[in-house]
Amino acid sequence: MTSDRARLRQPFLFVSNHPCLDFINTQMIVRGTPTDLLGGYEDLVAWLVQAKMVNKAQAAVVMTQWNHKDQEQLFEQGITFRNTLRKMVERIVAYQSIPGSAVASINQILSRCPGYPQLVYAKGRFERHFQSQVAQKDGLLAPLAEAASDLLCSGDLSLVKKCGNAACILYFYDTTKNHTRNWCSMQLCGNRIKVAAHYQRKRNNSKSKH
């Protein structure tokens, strides 16, 4: 996959309504080309900050106090975990059982990560967030593992969907009233598909008149 995010100037996307899926969506199709938005540990840390999984002070510890080997190891662990989550979600969308390997990976990260739960009032309701101590080398991926466990424990897995555009690889959690959402976003895929369908109908109608 293309990984030069700086050259592409492609921003991170947060369109899925769930951080676990947003993390998977750091792999996407850009102008027909498979693209990885995480080109290194700097991108991973930046994504975690933008996803509000770590704060800027915690990120600064990783960027300034960790040695290069530990930073690269973090990146490798993050990419490996993302691959595990993608396979898990692919099975969810296909109405297949959750792989035991995915559960083991989630539990492994949670077991190694120091931290504590915090009660947070957000969007009109109370939520329980895991506050990781990311100064510890095993702590940075804890919020992702917590998000994955939250999806499995508290989410309605029938609402985890893949974008209806066959050329798109993004996933989302359908929170619409009637659960009729089909696209990762109208801007990225929805309008494009509708325009293409409209053009095809006009073309077919034109042919039928001749």
C-alpha cells in the first residue's frame, strides 16, 4: 500500500462512529490506489491524538522520551493489531464468528497496559473510558484494545457495515434512526454512486429511444 501520507496530504477520516473502525479506516482507497495513512510511528501517535485516545502531553512522552527502537516497535504492534481488527470486522460483516485470535490479541494488550477506568460525561450520557499510562511502553495501544472490547461487549454487531461502494474498503457503525446508512460518507462515496447511477439511467434511456 502507498504510505506517503505527507505527499498525498490525505487527512485522517473519522466517519465511522466508532474508534475501532476509524482505526481500521486508516487503510483506504485514494483515487483508485490502496493507501495506508499510517506511514510510521509519528502517524500512529498523531492518529491517537486526533482520535482523543491520548492527549498531547502523553504523545510528547512517546515522541521525545522513547528511543527509536521502542517507537518502531510501537508502530509494528499498532499495524499488527490493526490487521487483526480488520480481519475481525470482516468476519462481523460476513456474520461469521469472532476469531479467537482477535480476542487473544485484545486481551494481551489489555493485560500488559497499566491504567485505570475513568467515568466521563459526554454527549448527554456517562461513559467509561480507560485512562492508560502511556509513559509505560505497553500503554499506548490500551485505548484501542478497550475500544475493540467495547464494540464486542456493548455494540450491536449487526450495525457494523462496509461501505456500499464496492471500490471502497471503509467500515462504519450505523447509528441512523432506521439503520439505512449505506455509505462511508455521502461526500466520499454516496454522491459519487448516485451520480454514476443517474448517468447510467440517462444513457440507457437514450439508447432505448434509438
